[in-house]
Amino acid sequence: MSLAKLSSKAQIVIPAPIRRQLNIKPGDKLEITAEDNVITIRKTPQSATDALDACSDEIWENYEKELDEARNKWTA
């Protein structure tokens, strides 16, 4: 677990290993949300295409099976 300290200007430094892991570079935009007592920081995608690409595995998971089942219903 990495720790960060809030500066007097309310700034934090994201530890280098995490920046490298997420490929965060100066100028990248980060999405910050808070729920209950948890702050979440996420790297925002560069474009809508990048955002779609990031979730494509989940969207198309098991799609072949669903498509085959739908085809079988039409041909039955």
C-alpha cells in the first residue's frame, strides 16, 4: 500500500510505482469521486474510442454463445 500526504495547498503526489503502472503522465486528466469514506482516482481515457476499447471485453463476453442461441431460436 502506498501512502500520500496532503500538502498545505491540498495537493497530493501519486507515488511513482502507481504512475508507472497506470501510465499516468503530466497533463493526463484524472477522475476523482468520493463515496462514503473512500476517494477513488481513475485515469480518464484520452477519447471516447479509448473508453469503449477499455470496456469492450466485458461488453462482448459470451456474445458468440448468445448469438448462437438467438440463431437457433429463429431456425427452430
